[in-house]
Amino acid sequence: MPSFKNLMLHLWDKTKHFVKKAFTIIFASTVIIWLFSHLSFDWHYLPDEEMNKSILASLGMLIQPIFTPLGFGSQLGAYGWVFAVAALTGLVAKENVIATFGTLGACLIAMGANVGGLTPDVLIGDEEGITSVIAMITATGVTVPGLIAFIAFNMTTVPCFAACATAKAELKKGTFIRTALFWIVSSYIISAAVYTIGAWWWTAFIWAVAVAVVVTVIVLITLGKIKPIRRKKKEATK
């Protein structure tokens, strides 16, 4: 059993680091998100009702189609870009996903009935976090498979910048880029599988065949039955 003193020192160290992050990266990101969601490209202040004309909305709409196969892309409503922005800010720190939803959700709540299907009486009596979720779902029309795929993507994609810096220092020189690409590609594929299987159950058989093919190829390469292209190039050079 760990001693009480060591346990408290460890707890204090972790708490100190999180508080430091909360008052620097997370706080700064929240301020920037709010600012960009209320400013247009000509630097005019926009009320909540015109949030779709903001700088943040334009950037979110630009990258939104990328997430279409994952269920939270172009198939969503006029405010579907909020999921794309949240996924992007989550690359800085995973806590930023919640901070982004809280900031943009507050704007949607303030809009009330101006958001399709959302009425202020639905929000009465709910805590702030719950109302933000209700506002997000109602305004965007995201489905349950899309929400689960969004969670899967953020949980498996590139971790926070601090973790990336640590990984870069620990990995061999020149391998971090491949590692980051592996994180992004694998999280994209996992999220796409979650969404498509959740939306159309029969796609589970297609994904099962794809996984079987990939596993078979990896096993054959490991056993030396198939030589990777990289080895062929080296042999040709020799």
C-alpha cells in the first residue's frame, strides 16, 4: 500500500498540472472560440442569432465535409459545423471538446426558438451541461450513431499536444509523423465503422471482411510470405 504522504504528493502534482492547464490552454481556447464565434471576417461583432456568419462557422463549414463518413459532417443541419470545430479543438486538449460545446451550446440556448425545433421551455430546469447537449442535438439533428462515432473519434485520435510532445521525445527520430498519421487514420476508420454499423447494421459484415483481409495480410507479412514494398526497394537499390 502506498503511504498517505506519497499519495497526497502525487495527487497534488496531478491537480497542480490540471489547474495550470485549465487556466492556460483550456481557458485561452474557450475565449478564442467565443471570440471567433461572435466576429465576422470584417471584424464586426455578431449576436448569437448570426453565429453562422462568424469566422468560426466559416472555418467549421470548410472542414465539415471531412467528417461526413463519420456521421457528424455534411449530413447535419445548419449548425453541424460545431462538431467539426469541437473535434479540431480537441486535438489541443481533450477537455477543449467540452469547453467548445459549452461555449457554442450557450449561444444556441440564447437563440432559443430561432434554432429549428428548439423551444425555450425545453431548457427550463435543466443544468447547463444538459441544456447545451439538448441545444446541440436539436440544432444539428445529429443521430445516436453519429454521436457515438464522435466520441469514438475523439477517444482514439491524436491525444493532446502535451502527450504528442512526450511521444515525439520518446520515439526514434523520424517516426513521430508516421505515429501521428496512424492515430488519425485508425481513429477515422474506427469512427466510420461505428457510424455505418450503427446506422446500417448489415455493414458489419463488410467491415468484418475488411478486418479479416487486413489481419491476413499482416500475418502473411509477419511470416515472410509477403514482402513489403519497402524491402523490395532496398533490395533493388543494393
